Amino acid sequence: MDDSTPVYTISVAADLAQMHPQTLRQYDRLGLVVPKRVNGRNRLYSAQDVDRLREIAELSAAGISLEGIRRVLELQAEVDRLRDQVNAYANEKRSTSLVVWRPHRRRGA
């Protein structure tokens, strides 16, 4: 089990994030946090989801609108994706070496 495993019910996740459960439902409708659905209805949140809820609360407290928060989170995800690509490229570049073979020229050829 890791931080992405959904284990918290909406009431527990709301308590951990210090929010009202209705707020979590609204964020789900807006796509800010997308919990796993169990039996088609019940929401289960992971530790990553709770961290994201806390981040949303911080951004909201800073006066950022929900649309602004959505855009900030979207841009952060894009930065993370690009950072992963750069790291993968750097690792590939480090693991690849170029060997140049230069035979000695014969005299008179």
C-alpha cells in the first residue's frame, strides 16, 4: 500500500483535510480532486488526495478562485511531467556513451 491507495471515506478525508464533506463533493464535481468510486457511489480518498485537498485549501486561503486553483494544479502537473521527461533524458544521456574509432592511416595509401 502506498500514498496513492484509496483508503479514506469522505468523512475521514474531510476531517484530515479540515474541510466539510460537501466541499470535497464540490471539488470532485469540479475535477480538482477525483477520488476512486466504490460500488459506483462511495468515494475513497488516498493520502495523495488528502495532500491535494490541503494544497487547495492553502491556495483558496491565499485568495485564489476555484478556476485559478484548477489552473495552478494543472500547470503543476505539467511541470512535474516535463521534469520527469528531462530527468529521463538526462539519465539516458548519462548512460549512453559514444565511442569513436579512428584507425591509424597507413603511409602511402
